[in-house]
Amino acid sequence: MIDPDGNQIGIIPTYKALATAGDFGLDLVEVSPNANPPVCKIMDYGRYKYQLTKKLQEAKKKQSSFQVKEIKIRPKTGNHDLRTKIGHIKKFIGKKDKVKVTVIFRGREIMLSQRGRDLLGQIAEEIDDIAFVEQHPKFEGRSMMMILSPK
């Protein structure tokens, strides 16, 4: 058993440990149940739980989270539409999200694979100052995709 100041009292029966905790006006908390004999500490359990939740909140705050947003285009997408899509990509990158840009080929458009590669290259150039290409363009079935990450 350990007292509130952190000093080790020794091995004592449970009823004596509970009585000692009652004398201090605190709780008897089992800190290490798997040890032989189990280690108990006299402390304010409510305060202990509060400190644990605070530590978890701090760890969660420092943890970075992101989503993968997807932008779909076609090989025959117009210039103005492409500018709009690039604006969306910049907004997503600004929020620290990754962006998956997909060029979808339908029917005979599969012959325009070079056009799709050019579109992805143009998008990569446009947002070069705020993002980098994490995964270069590659074919997956009837679509070509690339992944962008914030710098």
C-alpha cells in the first residue's frame, strides 16, 4: 500500500488499508491489480479520474486527423470546370485533408489516356505551392488516379 504522499507503507490486510484510507478521508484505489501482491494507493479517486480524462483530451488534441476527399473529372472536362475543381482541391488542402483526383474514362474515352495524364499533371502544377503528389497518376480499371497531400 502507498500513502497519499507517495511513501510505501507495506503489505497490510484489506480491511486495515480501507480503515487507513478512511482516516485520511480519501479512497483506496487499486493501481496495479496484476502485481503480486496487488498495489493499492490512497488518493482522491474523483480527482484521479479527472486528471486521466484531461490527459486523454490533451493527447487527442495533439493527434492530427485528416480525411481523403475525392475530386472526379473526365478527359473532356472544360477549362472553366477544371478551374472550379482546382479551387475545391485548394480548399481541401487548406483544411489539411488529402485529395484523391480521379479521371474517369467512359466507353471509347479510354483512348484519351494521355489527355487524362495531362490533366492530372496540370492540376499538380497548379497546386504545387501548397501540396505535393503523394501518389503519382496510375491506372485502376477505367480510371486514372493521383493522391495529393498538404505540404
